[in-house]
Amino acid sequence: MKTVIFVTVCIVSVMFSTSTAKTTEIPKCVRKMIDGFNSTPRLSPYISIDSYIYRGKTTYLATSSCCDRFNPLFDGECHQICAPSGGFIGRGDGKCIDFAEKAQQLENIWIVPRS
């Protein structure tokens, strides 16, 4: 009986641990960008990068570290698509005004390691 309970607990634990694992595969160019930010965290222009599904594709939103800067949205090859937020009035560059209502956030993939 103890063996059955132990095996059941192990199976349930594995199921929960794999379901909460990060699901987004980070493209090499995004990983390179993150590695550069990690090498000089106090100088990083961004404080986080989140992955989203936008217009049917996985995209990456870099949130700026300070005032009045655009928050650029990149595709999987690190081409800037638009800036859905940020700037002087906080509404981005106007090239993807539907981002807030149509994008589906997947997960946070990076936060600046400041101490």
C-alpha cells in the first residue's frame, strides 16, 4: 500500500512540475540580447522581456527601464515590429495599436538582475 501511495505522489509531482515549466523556446538572437543585458545589468536599457502571441506569432516585448522610452516588440528573429507602449504619452509608436487587446502573454522570460 505504501508503494502505491509513493508512486502516485511521484506521478502527480512530475505532472505538476512539467506543467509549470516555461514553455517558450527563446530564439538565439533574443538569448544573445539577454546575455548582453546581463553582462552590464546596471546599464541595461530594459528591465524585462516577456513573450506574447501577437498576430499568430511568438513575439518578445522589451520593457524599458525608464521614462519616455518606447517598449519595442520583436519577432523571433529580433526584427523590431513596433512599440506598443512607452514614449512621451505612453501609447507607443502607433504601429500596433491593437496589441493590448489582441496579444496573449505567454510568460516572462527575463528580468534584469539588479542587486
